[in-house]
Amino acid sequence: MSIERRIKELTDSENWGLLSMAQQASITELYRYGYNLAFIRLTISNSLAFLSLDGQYITVNTEGDIDTNPNCDIRK
């Protein structure tokens, strides 16, 4: 079980800098459909970007792969 630590809320620019180039490319495409970057979960070796649209979440992994049905617990 991983431990989640919340840090100060980052600006959009700071969040963007945490993403890989592949994630940035995928997320740019998703912005066109109305998705917004909600938050990023960081681990030692990876980052997982969460985007939301109408209360539904999708994820983009470090390789830029999009998961439209992620199996993740998200606190509200």
C-alpha cells in the first residue's frame, strides 16, 4: 500500500513540468475534447496524470497511454 502525501497546490505550469513529453502530447489532445488536468500522482519512477470531464476521470501514464476506465480510488 502506498502512502499518499499531499503537498501545496501547484500551478498549471508547475504541474505541466512534472509530466513526460508523451503525457504532455496526450493531454494536449484530450484538452480538445474538454478534459482538464485534475491532479498528478507521483511515485519514485512514474507519474500518473488524472484528467476529468463531467465528473469522470481518465488517466495518462508516463508513456502517454490513456486509460478511460482507471481502477483507482479517488478521494472527493
